[in-house]
Amino acid sequence: MLTIWGRNNSINVQKVMWAVAELGLEHQRHDVGRQFGGLDTAEFLALNPNGLIPTIVDDDGTIVWESNAVVRYLAAKYGAGSLWPEDAARRAQADRWMDWMLGAIIPPMAPVFVGLIRTAAEQRDNAAIEAGAQLMSKNWRILDRQLAATPYVAGEVLSMADIPLGCACYRYYALDIPHPEMPHLLAWYEKLKARAAYREHVMIELS
Ligand SMILES: N[C@@H](CCC(=O)N[C@@H](CS)C(=O)NCC(=O)O)C(=O)O
């Protein structure tokens, strides 16, 4: 059976759990990381030398870490024609947006998320929070323009590309920051919210 290591409130674990649910895969998940600990044991470091979550072990013993790589692996192995676009050009479109998420959305989101969710009000770096929020919105606008052309990130149907960005989009709208009007992003977000797997694994309280 597929085993997933990682607490469920990690955005990177949420990507994996949402993909697992969309694909209907039998699995077990173990809570490790933050308050659960368990990332610095010899056993865990043998699975992932970075001591980070998510880390998965498939039933044939394949170990994968790096959340987007895990989503790609699961999509390729279990989601041909659904999460995994079989056409090379469409797959490249999905890939580029997955990589773009890591470079354009995560860096500005980190100070906003940590500042507003994990830092006491009196200790917040408000300038860093504001700068991060502004850059995040500027970058979401780029995706908003893509979503004006296609209903999902990489075309007409949900694919692996929607997963990392969909996880980040929930956080963006859940954070108490200004949200400039982006109708196409919002319409896509509404479509994600209609999916049971997204609601169950992604739309949980930020912590
Ligand atoms: N680039 C990695 C980042 C992994 C990462 O930083 N994971 C965080 C959780 S989101 C972690 O393991 N933090 C330590 C902890 O939870 O204790 C990925 O996408 O998987």
C-alpha cells in the first residue's frame, strides 16, 4: 500500500493527499513533522535525507520526496489521461505552471503565511507581510490571465498542474490580506471548491 509521511496541515502534504484522493488510491498517512516530530530519526532520514515532508513510499518500495515530484509520480503512474496529460505539449504546459508555483508563489507567500498564522501580532514584520502580499497578488494575476484562456491551469480539464497551485490558492484567499479582483482565478477557485477531495484535504484551518 502507498504510504505517505507528513502532517495534514502542510501545504506540501496537502498536494499529495489531494492527488491521492483524486486518483482513489489506497493509502496510509503517518503524522510526522512540527509538533509530531519524527523527521530526524535515522529511519526517516534513510527515506528522505532532507528530513522533510512529504515523503512517500509506494507499494513496490519506490521512495519519492519533493511534493511536486510526488504529484508528478502519482499522476504518471496512476493518472494517465486524467491528472497526467498524455500529450507532451500539454504535459509541458502543466509542468511549467508547477515549477512556476515553486518560484513565483511560494517565496512571497512564506513571510505572509508565517507572519499572519504563526507569529504573535506584536512580533510581526508587517513590512515583509505587506511586500509578500503585494508580490503574491502580482504573480497570481499572471495565472489569472492564463485562466482567462483555459478553464483549468493546463487546459480544459483538471490536471496535475492544478494541484500545487490550488493548494496555494486556498491559502491566498484564506489569509487576511487584500485580494485584488481576479475574476478568472476566482472562477477556477470556485471549481476547485466544488471537488470533495479539495475540500477534505486542502480547505482546512491554517495552522
Ligand atoms: N520543496 C519541498 C519542501 C518540503 C518542506 O519544506 N516541507 C515542510 C512542510 S511544508 C517540512 O517538512 N517542514 C518540517 C516540519 O514540518 O517539521 C517540497 O515541496 O516537498
